[in-house]
Amino acid sequence: MNKPNNPARFLIREVSWQQAQAELREIRSCVFVEEQLVPAHLEWDGYDENAIHLLALSSAGHAIGCARILEKGTIGRMAVLKNYRGQGVGRALLEQAIQCCRERGLNSITLSAQTHAIPFYQRSGFVIYSDEYMDAEIPHRDMQLKLSI
């Protein structure tokens, strides 16, 4: 499914790991492993093959961002390449991820937010429900969005 968010700048596609593994790996390696120094063995956790993936593509067709949705409505692995941040790509990925969860009849969505990104998720209605904890040496808090179906 293609959803044009701003056709002149980028679009979001729902893809499987099998369809877009190379692009998803490239984005996540750049953002998490290289920029944020997440150990590779933590990034590649074995959940990708059965997850729903969202891939943001530039108007030129280049992969610029991604997100992953696990079966029970956990959004994660949201990443946007540095040169494309601040252009609405992350917001569009999150909105599409929420829509995917709604379409699957889920009652709530959870995610583990890096603490610096909490305001970003709060603007979409997510609320904090955990104390701060460290994941890959990065402070996080769990957040939830209750969906009205």
C-alpha cells in the first residue's frame, strides 16, 4: 500500500522484511548502529521477518526512513536518515504505523521511546507508563496510545 504524504518529497510504503531487507538494514545500521552506537547484536533481534515494516522513500525513490510494527501493536525501530530529519518523515511514519494498528483492530499501541523523543510521541497522543530505563546505553521510557476503534 502506498500512502502519499507529500508526493513532492516522500511517500510511505508498507513492506515485508523479505521485500525490503537491504533498504531497512541500511537505514537502521546508519541511524542506530553507526550514529547511536547500538551494538549490532541488539539491533538485529530476530523479530523482523514476521513484522510489518514501513519504508519512507524520497521523491527520487531512495529509502530515507523506516518503522517496524510487531504483531501485538508495538512500534519500534523508527529511524530517519540524518539528511531527511525535520521534514515530516518521522511524523508520517508514525501516523502510518498508528493507522496500520487501527486497521488490524488493535486496542492500544506501545513503544519504547528514547527519552529525547518523548515529546514527539506525546504530540500523537502517546503517554508514558514506565520509569526511565537504559536500553543499549540509551535512556528510554515505555509509552502507550489507546485507540478508539
